[in-house]
Amino acid sequence: MTTPVKPFTRSACAVANSLDVVGDKWSLLVVRDLLHGKSTYSELAKSPERIPTNILAERLERLEGAGILTRAPYQEHPVRYSYTLTPKGRALGEVLLAYVRWGKTHIPGTVAINQGSTGGEVPLPVTRPARSSKRKA
């Protein structure tokens, strides 16, 4: 027995459906920070973009619902959670790297930033595809 496919909001287009999940202004920045080692709400709230706390809470909930991240309590009173990317969420690292390459190429002055849990900003090395050694005649 196969699981029925959920109807698509707009179309079956992979780009449109991906944007429905992570295409807002903040979701990929949350994923970026989780990839760089941040894991708590307070660490995520201290990102340089200063995501409003109500939006951060909503994005974390939405990303959890989409299977991009999971949360686990690390403190009981009051309950506080740490957030971890799932394999589905870690796979977005390739998408973010493509954004880094595009931004560095087409938006002068942008850099790749590695923001660890300490909040420090360190340039993140960006690998470029190897150029073919074959020359066109």
C-alpha cells in the first residue's frame, strides 16, 4: 500500500515547493546558523541579522514540522530546547553554499561568514568547482 501524496499548494514544481518550505526571509539563515554550530534559541537570536524573537519561534516550529530540524529539551525549569538539523536539514548546506557562491560573484562586498556559537565572524572558505584542463580550440 502506497502513502497518498499530499496535494501541492501551487504546482508540482520542485522550486515552488522548496520555496514554500524555506523560501522566506529567515529560514535559511536559521539553517545556516545551525550548520555553523549554534543550537539554542538564545544563540540563534544573537545572529547578526537580529531575527525578531516572535519570528524565530515561528520559524523553528515550522522547520521542525517540515522535518528540517528536531528539538530536544536541555533544561526542565523553565523548559529550554536545543535544535539540531536532520539529514534533510543538513542537505540544505549545498543550497546555502550555492547562495554563497552566487552572492560573492554577483553582490560586491559580500563574504561567506562562519558564525559559531560564540558569535564570532570568521570568513568561511568557499570551494570552487575545478576548472577543466582541456582548452577549447
